[in-house]
Amino acid sequence: MEASSFLQVCAFTGVEALGIIKGVSDMGDERKGLGHESHYRPALQNAIEATKSFIQWKLHTIPDEIPDISECLFLCGLSF
């Protein structure tokens, strides 16, 4: 849910997003959050490994020039 919103904002503002990687530590069933401490570390480790692999694969598509984000900052009410 949160990832979809993030990607929609990126598309709306023209900011290129590399993607979303989310660690999942439960099955989303009625036992969600009931002492599954042993699942958090493997979920985090899997997300780390996925992130590293994705970045290594995606790096060659990132442009070398720095994008102009001044319009995005203006739309967000920020200025520097």
C-alpha cells in the first residue's frame, strides 16, 4: 500500500524511482505480530540482499547528470 503511493508520487512529480523492496516477516494472517521475533532478522537479511542485487543490476541505467528538481521542490513548498 505505502509503496504504491510512493511510486504514484514519483510518477506525478517526474522523479525516477528505482523501485520498492519490502521485507515481510509474517503471513498477514490472524497470528500477525504475535511473537515472531525469529522471523524479523531473516526478513531483514532477505531485504538487504534483494536491495544489493537490485542496485547492482540497476546502476547502469542511472543517468550521470543530476536532475533539476527545482520544480518538484516548488510544488512541495520547499526552496533552497
